[in-house]
Amino acid sequence: MIGKVLYKGSAAVLTLTIGTKLGRYEIRSKVGEGGMGEVYLAQDTKLDRTVAVKVLPTDLASDQNRMRRFVQEAHSALARSLSFRFLCS
């Protein structure tokens, strides 16, 4: 079982169950939720590392402007997480 679909207003939100596998990612726990969706701690089984997985509500995923904001947020988070000695930003 992947999880439950909950409705918040007109938006459907998929709440994942611990142990669910999404491709190479295995859900470990729920970290939190907010206006942009729910965030889960997951294990990348291919690269053996811990990652965060964000599940977006349907109304957000179908809105191009909000999706653009989500992608910008993801790029910013990635840039902040990179810390190589010879990397310039």
C-alpha cells in the first residue's frame, strides 16, 4: 500500500506510508507538511544516502506558476547543500 489520498479543499494530497518505495527511494518517516506539500525522509537505495521527498497536492502540481516556484526552491536547496572546496557560486 502506498498511502492514503486525503482531500484538503479541492486538492487531493497523497499521504505516504512508511516503507513505501517510489522508484529507488524508500520512505522512512514523515518530516512535516506545509502549504507546498508533505515532506518525507527517505533512503536512496541506489546511492545509499538519506534524502527528502516532497509530495505536492494536485492543485499545486497543476499550476505552472506554483510549480516554477517549487523548482526554484529545489534548485536553491541543492545549491545550499553543495559544499566542495573548489566550487564557486
